[in-house]
Amino acid sequence: MQKKRVLYFDVLNILACIAVISLHHNGVVHTYSNSWTWKTALLVETGAYWAVPVFLMLSGATLMNYRKNYDTVTFFKKRFSRAVIPFFCWSGIVLIWKLMTDQFSFDAISIKAVINTMLNYKMENVYWYFPLLFSIYLFMPVISRLADRRYRNTLWYAVGVMFICQSTIVPLTKLCGIQWNGNYGLPINSYIIFVFLGYLLSTSDFKKTTRYKIYAAGILGWIIRYAAIYVLSTHDGEKNKLFFNYGYFPSVMLACAVFVLIKAINWEKIYERLHINAGTAAKISSYSLGIYLTHRIIMYYELKVLGLFGITNSSVIWRTLFIFVTYMIAMFFVALLKKIPLVERIVP
């Protein structure tokens, strides 16, 4: 069972990383137009939206029970070297790179301005994920106490309350023009539901009929989000942001479906048939955070080269095939950096 868990964790990690890149390759979705390009980009946007939630679910699945393996001091040391140091180092690298390539500028440069830029990921908006991740790390010593069979119902209760009061009621009241008081519900942010769900789903065995219901809910969530964004944006004549929120019910439903589906597959058998080494998959999985940190740099230069051939960020080949090209280049780039002394310390 432990071997199977590790295998599907790696698969989820790799797939989520590719899904994140697919979202960024279809960034044209954030500029509304009643065109085939926007409609297909929206299909990818809504279909791959589970990526960040699944990353958070994996954090819950792998870290909620960290106390079984090491103490809290060791936990923070590992997280600091694994994520905090790389984030600040790459924030500095990306900031310098964007200043040199005229992608970013300061109104008035100062130490305070630089710190403010890095802390608030102004130089690279996809880095928004890291402050969220760090807050989860800080919360983990508290919520990890619930990783005990005695408190399992407590966790499901928390998930239920958050799903109703934060994931469902909030967007529906906004849709209806009703002002909802955010103090109703649990006083924690909506992303924590994924941490709890990651731990609960990874330690639960569902009957086939239950899994199928979860899959159906996930597909329904995908359809609802696509339809809602399409209808509301078409009505407004611009992108409607209401359902661009990871914590809302379509996203939660889709993320749970993907997690349960990948968990249910016998990856050990598939690896054996395809002659894939589990260690190789684990290594590729370990590159995901590094790929996340560096892939936008890869994308920038890819578009520079492709632009010579008339290919832009709205071209079909960029929004499909080059998702995997970017992933592969970024993976080899990270693997190369990991072989360089000292540099490897800032590459998670």
C-alpha cells in the first residue's frame, strides 16, 4: 500500500505540474473575446484548474502526519531549504532578469521597493502560490495534531462547513447579488480545505460506486465552471472573474475527482507493463517545484523564437503541443541546475 501511495503521489505531482503549464500556455483566456481561440482556451482553463488544488492536497497528504517521521524543528528546516530559500533566490533572479529585459521597472528604486516587489511577487505573478504555501507550512504544526483516527470526523466536519459556507454559498450569493457576511463559517482561508481533503482522501478507501459519484461531481464541476464563465463573460463583454477562484465548489469537486481517480489506478502494474522505473518517476516528480519556478523564463524565450515564424501566444500549436515542449525543456533545465555546485541549493 505504501508503495502504491508513493506512485500515485508522484503521478499527481507530475500531472499537476503539466496542468499548471497548460494554464499558462492558455493565458489568452484572461482577455475575453467571442472567438474560437478564447472558447478553447477556456476549455483548457476549466479542465486543468485542478492543478493548484491538487498540489495543496498533496501537501496535506504528505505533511499532515509529519510527526510520525520527525519533529517540528526538522519539519521547518526541511521546508525552509526546500521552498523558502528557492523562492527568495528565484524572486531575486527573476527580478534582475526582468529589469534587464525591460519586462519590469521601478518608479523609484530602493531597498524598500525591492523587498516589497519580492514579498508580493510583483515581478512574477505566478509566484503567488509560495506565500500561500508558506502560510500552510506555518499552520501545519497546529492542524497536524488532527492527523489521528480519533479526529477524522472532526476533519470531515471542517471540510463540510468550509465547502458549504465558503466554497458554495459565497459564489452563489455573489451570483444572485446578495451580500454574504464572510464571518459565517470557519475563520480560516478557503485553501485549507484542500490540505484537509488531501489527507482525508489519501487515507480513505472508497467503493467503486462512491468513486463514480465523485468522478461525476468532478465532471459536473468542470461543466458548471465553463458554462458560468462563458455566459457571464459573454454578458459582460469582458472576462467575468467570479469563478476564477480555486476555493469555489466547481474547483473543489474537480480536484477531488482527479485525486481519487489517480489514486484508484494501479500504477505499479502500469509501470511494470511500460517498463517505467518508479525511481525515475519519483525523480521527475521532485523537479516540479523547480519547473514551477523557472518555466515562465522558458516560455518567454520560446515565444521570442516562435515569433520569428509567426507563432504567437494565441496560436493553437502554442496552446497545445508546446505545453509539453515547455515542460520537457524546463525539466532538463532544472536537472542541469541541480548538477551545478552551490546552484543546486536554490533548485528544489
